[in-house]
Amino acid sequence: MKNRTFCKLLAFSITLAILASAVALGANTNASQLMQTLENHINLTPAHLLITEVYYDTYLKGDTDGEFIRIHNPSNSSINISGWQLTDNEGVITCPCKTVINAGDSRYLAYNATAFYEEMQMKPDFEYGVDSDPTVPEMTTTRNAIKLNNEGDELILMDNRDKVVDVVIYGNSNYKGAGWSGPTVKDVKYGVVLERDRTEPKREYEDTDSASDWDDYRVYVVGQSHFPYATFDFNGTVTLFTSPDSSFKVIANAIENAKETIYLNVYQFHNLYLMDHLINATNSGIAVKVMLEGNPVGGIGDEERYIAEQIVNAGGEVRYMINEKANGIYDRYRFNHAKYTILDDRLTIVTSENWKNTGVPVNNTFGNRGWGVIINNTEVTTYFSDVFFDDWKPESRDSFPFTLGHPIYGGPSPSFEPNRTIISGNYSHLFDSIKLGGEFSVSPILAPDTSLMQTMSIIGMLKGAKESVYVQQLYVYKDWKSCTENKNPFLEAAINAARRGCDVKILLNPTYSFETNEATIEYLRAIAANEGLDMTAKFADTERTGLNKTHNKGVIVDRSKVLISSINWNENSAMHNRELGVIIENDAVGKYYTDVFLYDWNSTNIQPPIVTTVSIKNPDAVSEGETFTATVNIDNISELTILMFKLSYNSSVIALTSIERGSNSVTSDWCNWNSMIEHIGTATVFAFSSPSGCPINGSGELALLEFTAIGEAGTKSAITIHGIIGNSEVEPIVASWIDSEVSVFTDAEMKNRQCRPKCY
């Protein structure tokens, strides 16, 4: 007898028994109670289950062996899924009898249980493709086992009455059946788990039966953690410090006072004097574990190999997070870039700095600008300890121990001699560490787990700014290629704070990624000038301050909320790396780091070159049929006398109906003005000023454009501009030409439109 038929007979028998019991109870059982009992046992109403994870393009050589599916019960009661089926319209698998998913619980279904364990370091609940592990229950296969297509497929969950309960389709699937609407989910890269989005702040799974349930910021590489966002409020102490002023003294002192355990996770470890303190701790019986990145930029040098060898020789443990694709080993995170230490399950040190001679310098007249904090709270420490051991776990293939003689993860070359030179400089160490007592609110930030949440974490902090936002970063990419409109969500949140009236200051490092930071500064300056915002961005003056570089990754909001972290403002850091930070809410903490930030800010006299910009300003959203205006604006111009530019747009979405001179008085000296709306989708403007007139200086409005939205809701058009401008000597003036875009919505959508940026 087939398993599914037997389950139905069993359910029918149970139903008869329930009916007999109800009759025997007579008046003690009313109709509603009876119906509720029946629904609980035979599912008269459709039960609510969700497919929440699909892993179809796996790292494993056989590919299919690594596939798995996760189903989840989001309801408030247990659901019996005996006889339920999953199909990809080719293979069918059936849940065994007596299979129950409790409220809020999930079940993992793996093609190969052994392969699943290799990827996830835990056993699945069921196995359906091969019998690789006799301890894992088998699902029944009808026709064939499910084998998911990497290019596109559908996955359909049905109850024991053949009713569709949930569907997910991805890639090039052409499924048109029940349970789904709209386009398919965007295909993910190999090694990435397709995972359903969650709402904020409740973290409930989204369920609209469409691709929008699967397009959140997070990229889920197989084996990564899923730590929740948490906030810990406590009365206690924190110790605040900065690099280079006091970081070495504070960290060394914390190591010296440890009693039982020290767990360190750091991207790079080059400081021999910090090594000495760890070896002394190991020699005194303290358990020392050090987790390092196995493939840092530039590789692992002899200095770090030497340090690892000395710690292991003293009795400590060192592991690397490695990536060796040739051997089938893939790291869970692109870089293990976090920088934190846990001591005695009581203290957590979080910094922006690596344990290098520049990051935690012995002599505080030299080094990087960085921030750090020691948090004395067991709840916070427990959270970070769980993170540490999730990354550390030896059973994961990407966690590799220091191995003497290994060409990469072994000791230094035989000729290596450690250099103990202590570098000094001309930095005036103004900021000593300070230990504060009081009420603190601490929120751990973890990439990729919580770093890109929209209402909490870093973006939520920026969205909540009411007065000021101060950002200090090594570098900031203004564009993130994998995000909607290619915009950096951190940077856009800071810009939007300025649009709400906040004072926004962004201070960037001049000696690393100069061109990247210069482009970001120009972008911010253009927006600030065009919109009249209280927003300034500039380079830190490391020569004037005596700092080696600005390596910090910090944010201060309203002088009372502070982010201390390892998170650079690029998409790799937030989406793919293991990064760690904390947001601390406390006025005294805010004041300390604000004083440090403003010292660096006010010590800076480096200004990026003044860039002339020509930009289009228009509403980013309009209703169907709406007439709207756009302006062509020029900023930071000197001696403008000649102008020619060309506009391009999608003529099936918007129609250009008129071009007029700009209304600003700076344009009054044009003696010749010509505009022409050319063949569909383009227009040209040519103008020059009178020889006896005054050239145009400063900023102004060059042209006024009138458009009508003729496209349907859901369409959009870029409005691009390029051209040449020149002075009275007929010499070209270098300018940055900035395009724009407009989207068309229905009237109802315009009223209810909520901005939720998506990243893929």
C-alpha cells in the first residue's frame, strides 16, 4: 500500500474515532467544538505552510546531491503534514505518516543527508534522493525524486487533499498554475540559497505568492548564520577608546586581566607586542582561540604566520577561514573581516582596527584613526560568543587549523626574523580612554545577518536621525551595482537625513581609494548644492593631524547613538563578508566620539577640486497623464559664455512639450538662445552670451523643461544630458553631467507609495 494512501486511511480512521467520541459525549460536546476538533485532525481548511529555503545550484560536484528544501509552519498551531507532497512537475516526494511541524518550526528536506551535513553541519529532517544516512527518515518518491534545474524550475507544496499550499518559481520557469502571480524569482548564483524575505521588525515571512517575497538585500550563501537583530538594555560600564591614542594600552590591559578565556576574531594580526600578551595569557592557563582570515588581500605574510605559530606553540589555538575551490572548499563569507575579542564570557572588545602596528600601535604618536569599545555585559558577550563559535566550528570545511609545515597556513619561511621596531610619528594623542557607568542600549550589528535591515541596524539608525549625522569612513562607494538604481543604501540614508534637515558631515580617507572617495565627495557636493542641503563631505587631512590614515568605520547620530564597527561602506562588506559592530545609545558615549570626530573634521583643510556640474532636477515619480516640469541646473561655474547640450529620454514614457530659458536671473545675459525638440526622444539647446555682457558665475537655472507622462504605470524613463560649455576665450570648461530618471505610477500608487529600496 502506498504511503500517501495509508496516511489518508489512517486519518479517516482517526476521524471516525473522534466522531464516536463526540457522540458518546453527547450534550457535553457542541457543534463548534466538534468542527474545531475535525479541522485540527483532518485539515478541513487549508493549513498554512511556506517554502522558505531552496538550494538548487550547489557547490558539490554532483550538484543535485547538495540540494535541499526547507518548509516552515508560520501558524500558531501544529500541522500534521502526513501524505503532503512536493513536486517540481517532474519528480514527486511525499512526507511520511505521523509527520508534524510544530508552530513556528521548520523541516529540512535534503536530497542527500550526508551532503547536507557537509554544507550545513547538521542533519536534515528527511532525505528523499538517496539513502546516505540510515538515521535520517526517508520520504517516498513517486515517478522520480525532485532534481531542481539550475536555470529555472518550480517547486509546489500540496496537502494530502492535493490542494496547492505554497509555490515558488525561479529563473526561466514557465509555470502558470495556482499559487503564484507575476514574474519568476531572479536566479541566484551557485552556492547561494534562495531564501524567503522577512518583515521588519517582527521578522515574519513575507507571503504574497510573488517574486517580491524573495528579493531582499541579503544574499544567503550556504552555511551562513542567521543571527537575529537584538538590543540589550543594561546598567553597567563601557570603556571607550580610540586609535592611535589609547587602543594598545586598553587592549593589552584587558588581556592582562583575563582569568579564563580569550577568543579573538580579527582580519589581520601583525602586532608582535599584542602577541606577547596573548602568549603570556596562554602560559598562565587561559584558553586562547584566534580566528583569522585565510586569504586577506595580499596574502598571509611571514609576520602573521610567525604570530600564529608562537600562539600555537604556547598552547593556544589558531584557525583560518579558508577558500580552496580546487579542493571543493568554499568559505561561508568572502572575507572574515570582523575585529572583536571576547574575554571570560564577560567582556567584549569591538574595534574598527586590525591587530596591526598601524591599527593598534604601541607608540600612540603614530597610527590609524579608529574607534573601539569594551562592553561589560554578559548578555552582549553571550551574543558575540555564539557568533564566534558559529564561525570557529571545526566541523566546517572552511575552518582550517594552523598546521605546521603547511605552505599557506603554517609557519613563516626559515629565514624570517621578526621586526620589533616601534614606529613613532607626530600625532598629538589627545583622547585618553574613559570608563563610563550608567544606562546603555547596545545593539550588535552583524554582516551579512543584520547589517542591511531597513528599519533597524545601521540604515534604521540613519533613518531615525533628527539633528545630525557624522560619518567617518576609510572609503565609501556611491554606487552599489547589485542594488536598485545602483545606489549605496547607507549613503542614501545619510543623504535623506540631510533632506530632513539634519546636519550631515562625511569624512573620508585621502590615501586609500582616492578616486572612489573623490567621486563620492563630488556626488554629495552636487546634491547638497542642487538641493540646498546642510551636507558636507571632505577628505581627512592626515598630514596635518599626523594620522597614518582614517581607517575608521563609524557613525554618530544626534550625538547620542554611535556605530563602532568593521563595516566599510561597500556592498561586499555589508553583503558578503563576516563583519561585526555595535550601536551604542548613550549621551556620554555620543559626546566622547563626537569630540574625536569634530577634532578630525576641524583639523582638515583638504578640499576636493571644485567641480562644475550640469544636472537635471525633476520629480522622481509622477502619475499617468501628469504634466511636470524639470530644470537644467548648473553649479560651481566660472566665466560661462557658451552652452550646448543634448537631452535624451524615452518618448514612449514621457513627452517633451516645451523648452524655455531658465527663470534664474543668472541666465539673463544670453544674447542668443536656441532650442529644438528633434526627432522623437531628443532635444538640443544652444546658447551664447553677448560679448559686452557679463559671463555667468556661480550657480543657476539654465533651462526649464515641460514634460507629460504618456506611459502606463510601471514604466520609467531616464533623462540623460551631455554637452559642452565654454568661456569667453572659447576654451572648454570641464563639467560633470548628471542624468535623472522619472517613474510613472497610478494615482492610487502615488498616494500610497512607500519607498522600500531593494537589492538583488
